[in-house]
Amino acid sequence: MTELEIIRRDLKQLAAGSWAMQTVLVCLLARLDNQVPGVADLLRNSLDDATNLVEQLAVMGGQDPERFAQAIKVIEELRLAVQGQGQLKHGL
């Protein structure tokens, strides 16, 4: 196996692990939303806080701007996924 093949394999494994963790998180948050009254506001505020933190770190600089853009994209995808779970729960 060449070095490039090893790198590609490792990247696929990292991507799969990241996607799996995001999926588990969305499902966990949806279950919390179903079982704990008022958790929807907590989830929404936490996602807002995460977005704000990433934006603040981006302004401070010192790291790859693409990393921050990707982080915000992931947070927004989580937001949409959690909202989608909530809409399914409420029949929307």
C-alpha cells in the first residue's frame, strides 16, 4: 500500500468517524428534546453559542480560515438536523 493510499484510507476513516459522531449527537439531542421539557431552547442556545465561539476564534486569527468555515458549516448542519428531528416529532 502506497503512502497516498494510506492517507486516503485514514481520511475516509476520519470522515466516517466524524459523521457517525454527528449522527449520534443529533439522535441524542432529538431524544432529549422528546423527554426533557424546555430542552429545545437549551439546544438552540448551545448551537448559537458554538457558532459565536467559532466566529470569535476566527476573528482572533492564527489558524486556517477554512477550518472555521467548515466548523460553522457543521454546526449549521447539526442545527438543521436537530430542527428536522423536532419537525418530525411535531408532525410538520
